[in-house]
Amino acid sequence: ISSSDLPDAAIVQQGLLGVALRGTSSSADSIRVYAYGILAHLHESLEAAAEAAADFKAGRQVHLLLDVFRRAVEHPLQQVSSVVTVFLNDVLSVLTRPAHVLYPQVNHFLLARPALDLGDVPMFYSLFNSRAPLTFRQERSWLLHALRRGVRHDIDVALLVRRHVLPMLLSFFTSELADTHTQPLITRILLATLQTPAGGLYLLTKTALLEWLTTQFVRQGAAAAARSVDSSDKKSAASIPVTSTTLLLPLMTLLETALQATAWDELDAVQHHATALQAVNAFAALWTATIQRRSSSISDRAITMQLAAVAQLVVRRAGSICSLLMLGYALEAVQRATELPRDLLADDELKTQQKSRCEANVANARALDCAETVAGSLSRWLLLCRHMEAQKRRFPDWATVLRQVAAILASCLASTATPFAQNGAATSLAHQQRARLALEQLKTVLDQIPTLKQLVLAPPAADASSTISIGSTYGPTLL
């Protein structure tokens, strides 16, 4: 750049300066060397204020931004948080547009301090709690967009924790000021935070994220109930806050990501037990919120698939403290996903048989994993009495759950390879081997508890609340 004829204005307006600012957040030393070199060159080039004012009207402001950033860097090639560099990159577009709604606030922010605080979230409180009567939504949205793109690593989460950003976002989500634009942005910020090791641990243990999700699913369930009332009762339903149905899938994705977080491996026994209970409660609220969604619409099919993903993880993380009722619901959720019509598994834009079969394979794999987890844990849960409901009087309920497990495993044994999936035959064979082993584990436990085995092999009583049919194909495999 220093040897080219590219003017300073072009370097800024074409995004090269923004790329250099973002480069200072790279974990690679070589990239930060180039990034700091570009910043140093442009800072020197804009040093002459008169020339900058003549050739590039925003030159003074850009030089000021580089100046306060330069003073903030404490050691050579310092890695700067992405939260800060994304903010600075977005500020560049504001400085080059005097008509921008944030132009006065950004200039005041830069002029008010000799150096940036690289350990802070810039302008968070002033923009998030903006009192501007006409522009407060735009200011808050601009900030949330910057945070959404800025949270990538633990160093970024540290800034949010220091300024208590995450608890504020959780509280704001259900406030009257939140709207259909800011709520999805908040869920995406939370999702990005969960995907970092430090962020996942913080959200699970310090902010009660799972309890917060339970509350959101309860609200979604109330909204669904309000929408299903008769027209004569619409007046009473109006008092119930009806949340947007478009929020349910992002919230479910949050729960799935929280259950996948590596932070679970860092919890001690007490924390793990408490967090697992919260996960079960969240799944119970989610099940209630989605129980009415049985149409063949694209959104409801997506919710069915997402519910199966959550159910699989709940059984894996909290199976030993799950009530038998919740275990049954989890197994029903994964079964329901496998029984979606294949022509409905693909969305309107990708109605291909390959796409449909691929999603069917995912659903079958989740069902197998869920059933395999229960079958593999049954010896510990029942024979060693490690489950909260491992009592003989609960055997009829256990039989209902184990019939579901056996039906899933028998279905996997009867399945054939998918010709359209890559390595479909090998995958199907591996699934059959896993299902056969899980059935043997189930049979071993049932042979030691004859009373329970008789209940499992007995014809199941009709359950009006369930739309999943439990076949008898598993009977011979358990005899």
C-alpha cells in the first residue's frame, strides 16, 4: 500500500482500513504484522491535517480514530478483541457519512478520550440505553449488530462479562422495549457466546441461561394457547403476551448449543446435577410449547427436527435424572422426526430426494443415539438403582419407555442403506451393529428383571396423547 498510488480516501472507502483493523484481532502473528503496518502507514499519511482536509474530508476523524487506537495498544502486535475492532470498522463507515444518525455520538466518543479502553465494550451503555426519542432503536440495533459479529473467542467474552452485557441482554429480551428486530439479534449474540469455551461456562453457571430458556418456552406455549382459542375468547387471549413464532427456532438452537457446550465437562458433580435439572425443565417447557405443532408446514417440520436434536442431548446429558415421563417424551420426539414423510423433509427450495434422504438419515441417527443411551445406561439405572425412579412400582412406566427404546432399535435393524447418501451402505451397517449391541444390552438387563420383561413384552395400552405407534417387531429380539 505504501508503494502504490492508492489515495487515503480509497483505502478507507474501499474497506482496506477496516480489514486492517480487523486483522489486529487475528491469532496469527504474521497477519497482525501486516495489519499494524497498514495502520501505521495510514496514520502517518493522514498526519498532515491540511492535506487531509483538502483531499479527504473525513481524514481528520479517521486520523483521530487511528490516534486513539494507537495510544491504546500497550505492546507490539497486541491481539485486540474482535468486539473492539468490529466496532472500529463500523465506526469508519459512520465517519465517512456525516448524515449518519450516529455521526455526532461517534465524534463525541473519540474526542472525549485520549485512548480507547481495549478492555471495554465501546459505547455500550450510551447506545444500548439511548434516550434519543427518534433514533434510540437505530442506535441499539447498530450496537447489537456490532456485538453479533464481534463475539468470536474467549477474549471477546471477557469484555462482555466485565461490563455485564450478557445479563442485560437476557433481561432486555423480555422487556417491553424489545421488538422483533432486537430479539433475534440477542439470540445470535448469545449463540456466538455459547460457542466459546468461556462463554458457555459463564452462561450456564452464572446467568441461569437454561432457566431463562425455560421461561421463554413457557411464553411460547402461552402464545400458542392464545392463538388456538375460539374467536369468542379472543378478548381474554389478548391479555397474554403473544411472542413471535419466528423466535422459537432460534431459542431451540440456543438450547441445543447449550447442551453441546464443552462447559459441561468442567462442571463438578453438584453443578452438573443442578444444570442437568435445569436442562430437563427447559425440555419439558419446550415440549409443551411445541405439542400443538403437528402440521406439515416447513416451519413445523423444522421445529420437529430441532426438537429431536434437543431431545437426544437431554437424554445424553440428563438421562439419569429425567423423569420417566420426560424420557418418554424425548423418545417420542426423536421417533416423530424419523416418521416425517420423506417428501416433506426437504424445503420448498431444495425438493430433492437426496436432501430428503440426508435429513432422514440425520433423524434416524438421532433416534438411534437416544435409544442407545437409554439401553446402555439401563444396567446402572435399574440394577444399581442410580435412577431417581428405579422402583418396582414404576415398572409399568419403565415398560412404556423401554418399548419405545426397543421399537427404535428394531427399526434400525430393519433399515436398509440409503443409496443417495455418501457411504450410505457402510453407515447403515454401522447403525445396525450399534442397534444390535444395544438390544443385547437391553435384553441382558430384562433377563435379570423378569417382571419388567413381561411388562415390556405385553401389548401396550393405547395412549391417546401420543401419535407415535409402538410396534411389536421388537418382541422376538428380546425373547
